[in-house]
Amino acid sequence: METKIKYKDEKNTVGGNLKPRHQTRMTYFLLALGLSTVFIFMFKIEWLFSKKSFLIIIAFDILLFLISLLVKVKNIEAIRIALISSITFFILYMLFLRIYKRNPENTFHVYEKKPIEDIIFTALFWLLSAFTIMFVDL
């Protein structure tokens, strides 16, 4: 005999759609995992410049990507964003190093004048990372 869970009251749903709350929380959790590289970029950009820590981050992102391929959970595709963001950062960083021969400065929450190339680097990373979110079916 099969038992099905029915949500009779509105306390177990979110907004007007009939999505269970635990499913929405899981989506937020998966999205936060997927945005891990973006969070590191915002607050600890020097971790992305260090070869050792960047390799650890890439290994974590590859592990998340493999989990997203193996596990069949709704909205699991959100954790694929981490690897795509890390690859995007690496490409932009290599281009920046080749052109300016220095590390870019973080301009996310700094309220002083910074070189325009650092601002463009930050803006490009943010735009490209935002576009990856658009390709994930949540």
C-alpha cells in the first residue's frame, strides 16, 4: 500500500504555488553551493589568486559537478554554477595577468578610487556569472 504525502494547509506551501517549503529550502541551499565561487570572489578574492587554494576550490567544484550528474534531485543543476564560475574567473584572470602583469584588485565593496581595469574585471566576472544562473532551470 502506497502512502502519499498531501499538503492540506497553506503552512506547508510557499506563496501561491504548491511547492513544499522543504523543496524551496533545498533550492536555496543548492544555489548557495553553486554560488560558492562568487562568494569567494566577493569576500576572499586572494584565495582565487593563490594556486594551492584555487586548486582546492576547483576540486570542490568538480566534486559538486559530479554530484549534480549522479544525484537525481530537483534543482540539483544549480551546483553546476560553481565550476562554470571558476572557469570564467580563471580565463578572465589569465587575460588580466597577460595584459597588466599584476593581480586585479577587489572593487566589490571598496569605496575608494581604483584603476578602471580592475573595475572592468570585476564587472565582467559579475555579468558572466549572472548569465550562468540564467541557464540553470530552477
